[in-house]
Amino acid sequence: MRHAFYLLYLRQLNWVHWQETLAENRSIIIMDLEYSKFSDASKKGSWKTALLFAYQSLGVVYGDLSTSPLYVYKSTFAEDIQHSESNEEIFGVLSFVFWTLTLVPLFKYVFVVLRADDNGEGGTFALYSLICRHANVSLLPNRQVADEAVSTYKLEHPPEKRSSSRVKVYLEKHKVLHTALLILVLLGTCMVIGDGVLTPAISVFSAVSGLELSMSKEHHQYAVIPITCFILVCLFALQHYGTHRVGFLFAPVVLTWLLCISALGLYNMIHWNPHVYKALSPYYMFKFLKKTKKGGWMSLGGILLCITGSEAMFADLGHFSYAAIQTAFTFLVYPALILAYMGQAAYLSQHHHTSYHISFYVSVPEIVRWPVLVIAILASVVGSQAIISGTFSIINQSQSLSCFPRVKVIHTSDKIHGQIYIPEINWVLMILCITVTIGFRDTKHMGNASGLAVMTVMLVTTCLMSLVIILCWNKPPAVALSFLLFFGSIELLYFSASLTKFTEGAWLPILLALFLMTIMFVWHYATIKKYEFDLHNKVSLEWLLALGPSLGVARVPGIGLVFTDLTSGIPANFSRFVTNLPAYHRILVFVCVKSVPVPFVPPAERYLVGRVGPAAHRSYRCIVRYGYRDVHQDIDSFETELVARLADFIRYDWHRSQHTSPYAEDDASHSNESSSERRLAVIGTVTFSGTPGYGIEESVEPASVSIGFSTVESVTDVIEMQAVGAGAVERRVRFAIDDDDSESDGQTKMYVQLEEELRDLMTAQEAGTAFILGHTHVETKQGSSILKRLAINFGYNFLRRNCRGPDVALKVPPISLLEVGMVYVV
């Protein structure tokens, strides 16, 4: 009987389509396994792999950093200091450039910061994620113990081996520090976004400025701005195609540019001043400051532009490997930049008449000036493309942590993970870039603005890194303090010099950061208040179970997906829905899409599924977990995947009740809601022994179980699925039902109930799925402060009305959408 039933079940569930879905999932898992093996091989010393990744990283990571020689000297000698016959100024600037490149990108990032990766991912959110996992400092209130069972939820030191840190206890005790930490992260994020506005403008403008040596001043004045704006418009207009279509050109362009500036640097050194290497001595820095005094200190705002783009080494770590980025910078990018700056200094040391016309192109021989101009423009476009893509990525991460209003995220590549396009942000960036170009019209003001944004991001990274050293690496506080004081003092020196240029362009990133931080903090604050309102106004499970025909409430065909932020309990918007429309679907699923402080959640660990009430009620809870870099599924694959996971859970739950009597007694007969709502199981892969296929979320800590069928040989009907073991070894696993005719009456009854529940699920899927979302309006309580009223009543509600709705973010088809109006009083 069971054999026939499962054959019927597979036919009714559209087995062909499900098999295709499983095949896709299997291919994804295999790709992940191959990638992990590929990464492991690279980590173990595969130099071919490291060199390949190092080459590919040139176009993505170093486009911005490699174009800095275009504008560093020009920005430095803009007004504060003048180049003199003694060459003390140019040699002092060269010494500052050399030691800044050596200490910050090489020592700080390559040898220290790059090691603070979050499962291979880097960036501001990676550091914040590490800190939140090692200390309870996150403001998001939906944290679950089961999240710590995710395989990517790795701790540097397991809790049982980790000593209690005073810093950790102090951070967790004071809620104000949690808010301060979030504000610090948001500040760094906003400055990265500001850099996404300034970098394309200054890079393209500086590259196009080479035309000034080939045309008259009158023609140059009216040519550079239009050409720069035209290139920027083309750059942003092509973003929706994705970088994968032209990405193969990025690395060759940057490699050609690096070789070009290296060759020019060597030529200028040999031809004009072979002794320029003496300026690398730190003595020339002190000599420079002694002579120039306040003007020299203020000129540091231009010198710091030599490290513009260094943060990309850490932010783009997830696309490559530590060895690849380290190799590319240490053996190619760093020497090329040093040679380029030394070559420019050697030329300027013998051409004092150019003191009022210092530019990168004056040191380029006239015979190769036009080819260099073309390569420079291409390299600046590549560098701008990298920072624009990085801006899209960091906004997507902010959105996943409820720190940014909902925007439409489009994935431009089906094969390359993480390549996204955000239409609204793209056009806003384009307008701001063109406005900056037309408004400033010179490298000096753009450099002042860009320098302040760069140093702010680096200071934020230094502060967060010092916390990682204590909390995650379990190092003594003295080590973290030394790191903070050494690199922080260098960056504070440059930051103070940039801050003095407030009226000369540095006001722009501060204004952008304040505006963006206000938006992000208001959105995050309102999101937390909404969650707290839902938590305090959720409905008891007994109310749901009491709904029935006696109260005039009907069950209609189909699946009802009720989206909520709650991980337990019945949301208030569902009670509002049933009150106004006394009917709900035969299959009811409370879906919570939440973010976990990890970059990726493996597909096999994404779904937490459990019952709400007894099996006869046909109500379930599904928590879908994503990392801050995960790609959210579209609604078609999400609906199909969700039904498949529900079917897996139903089979698992009935077999659990058969083989584990304590769990079978846990039904809806108890009045306590925590016991009435079944435990949640991690539904992903199925195993017989070894690595468990299902994890059960207890009230204290998660456990794991596996379905213990007696033998694999007694298989008569199978569903093939893919499992990922602890050793990441690919293997085929079978979910089997044996055809033993000698079964007890209790087992027969159980299989009849299992068949009935699965049939109900299939019938409901054929009837259609409705997506029930809340359409909220948030108001403050009477007596709230003016600041809170401004933030909620005006700020948040304005953003909510003018940004994408949750249906767009979740990609819900309009024909299946049901919105329930709710007023939140917070």
C-alpha cells in the first residue's frame, strides 16, 4: 500500500519539475563543493591558482588604487605648498607617499586586516558580523540559539576555550555602546557610499585632464568637463548589463596601466634623476614638515590620496583569496606605484618651471602621451566600475541588516555570485557624480572630499579591527591598543589635515554621510520598534486553534504564506486579517525571512520548519535564514522550494513521532504556547548515519537527529537527494521507505495520516498560493519626544511611502498578493 501511495504522491507533486529543482540544487551544492576544494587547494599552496586569482583581482580590486598617481602630486601642490629649487618639497612628498603606501596598505591591510575575514568575506560588515558573533552587541532582536548551529557561524575560539574578556562583558553590559558600535559601522558604510560618488568623478576627470597639454586653455576649459560627464553617463548607463559582459577586459587594462606607469617611472628616474631613491628616507619627511610647517601639514590632505582604494583589498576579499590579493599587491601593484611616484618626483626635480603646472602628464614623453591618455581613461573607468559595484554590494548588505530602505536588487549574472544592480542607487550616483564634476571643476576640491571619505573609512576599520583582535582573536588588550594607537595616529594625522579643507570640498562627504546616516538610523530604529510592537501584540496559539466553523471561520483551498518578522507566536496582522475576512487557507504557513550575522547560509541549513498546533490543523512555521551576502531567491523558486521543504518536514515529523516517543507526546494538548508550538527542524539534507540531516531547535540549544532506517538494502521506492558532509565530500543519499508487509496497526494508521497530510499539501499547491503581507503605518505614542516624532511620523513614513514595498523586495507577484493594513503605535 505504501509503495503505491508514494508512486501516486510523486506523480501528483509534479515529479518532473521537482526532479529538475533537486538537480539544480544538486548542481549548486556540487559547485560549492568544487569551489571549496578549489579554495582549499589555493590555501595549501597552489601557486597557479593564486597567480590566476592575483591576475583577476587586478581589475576588480586595484583599479582605483592604481590610478591615484594621476592626481596625488597635483592635489598636494595645489595651494598649500610650492615646488622650489631645493627640491625639499617634492622629496618630502615622495617620502610621505612611500611610507604611507608601506605602512597602511602593505603592513596594515595585507599583513593584518586581511586575516580578519568572515568565512572568506571582508569589509566593514564582515568585521561587525565577527564582533556580533563573539559578543552580544547586535541591536537586531530576532537572534535565535539555532543560528549558532549554522556551519558558517564560526567562532575563532569556541566558548568553552575562550576566557571571559572584560572588554566583552563591558560591551555587552552597556546598551549605549551597542548603538555607538552600530553608528560607527554606519559611518564607515556611508563614507564608502560617498566614495562611490567621488571616485568616479576624480578618476575620470584626472584622466581626461591630460588633454590640457594638447590643446589651448580656452578649448581645454570647454572640453574636459563635457567629455568627463559623457564618460560618466555612459559608465552608469551600462551598469544594468552587469560587469560579467566586459569584466574580462578589466584585468588586462589595469595590468597594462601598471606596466605603463612602471616603465614611465623607470625612464624618468634613469633619464632625469637616478638619485631620487634617497628621498625614501624618513629624514625627508621631517625636513619637509620643518620647512613647510602649517602648509605642509595641510598638504597631507593631498598626499593621502595615494592610498585611495586600499579598502577595496579587504572589501573584495570574498571574490578572491588572501594569497591572491597579497601576491598581487606585494609583487606588482606596490612596486609599480612606488616606481610611478619616484619617476614623477625625478622629473619634477629637474623641471622647476612646472611648479605651477604639476600634472601626471607633464612627466610623460610627448611621443607616448596619447596612448598613455587612452590607457589612463580606460583604467579610470575600470576603477570607477569597481567602486560602483562595491557601493551596490554594501547597500545590499545594509538592507539585509534592516539598515537601509528597501530597494530593488537585480542580479545581473546567473553564474557569478554577488554581481548586482540597484536601479535607484545607480541613477542617484550618476546625478551626484555629474553634479560634483560640474560643481567643483578641479582636482583640488575633489581630492579634498575624496581624501576625507577615505580616511574616515580607514579609521572605522582600525577601530573595529582593534575589537576583533580582543574579542575574536583573543589577544591581550595591549596588542589591540598598540594596533589602534600606531595605525590610528597615522590616520588621525591625515584625517585632521583633510578636515581643515572643510570649506574647500571636504564638506561634501560629511554632508552625504550625515544625510545617509540619518536615513539608515531612522529606518533601523523604526524596524526595531515595529518588531517590539509585533512581539508585544502577538496572538496566543489557543486563539488560532479555537478558530473554526463554530465561530463562522472557514478554511479555503490553497496555501497562505503569512510573512512576519516574528520567529514565534502568531502575528497581529494575521488576527486583523481573520477578523475582517473570517476565512484562511487550508495550509497556513507563517514565514519569517531573517538575516543571520554570517555572509552565507548554506542552502541545506536555510529552512527551519515546525508545526503550529497539531498536525490536523495544517499550520506550519518556516524561518528562512539568509546571510548578509546571500542572493535571495525569486518567488517562483522560493515557493517551489518551500513546498518541497514542507513535504520533507511532514515525512520527517511523522517518522520522528514513530521512532521517538517523547517527541510524539509533544502535541497541542498543552496550554503552554511554547510546548504547543512544535520544535523547529533544520530541513535540508537527509542522512542515515554520520552527519545529521535535521537539527532540532530546543529552548536552550540546538540538537541534531537523523532518520534511523534499519537498512539501505530494503529500498523499494526512493527520492534521491544531495547531502553535504562535514568533510565536504560529495555523496548521493537516498530517502527510503521500506516495503515490509508485517507492520503494526499503529504504523498503518500513521502512514494513512501521513498520506492524508501530503495529499492536502499537494491539493493546496494546485489551488494556488497567496502571499499575506502587512501594509503598515507607524505612529508614535502620545507624549513621545519631538525627535522621536520627527523620526517616526515624518522620516520613516516618508521613506516607507517613497521606497519599494515589501512585496517588491520579496518579489511577490501582484496577482497573489494580499496586504493587511496595520497601524503600529510605538
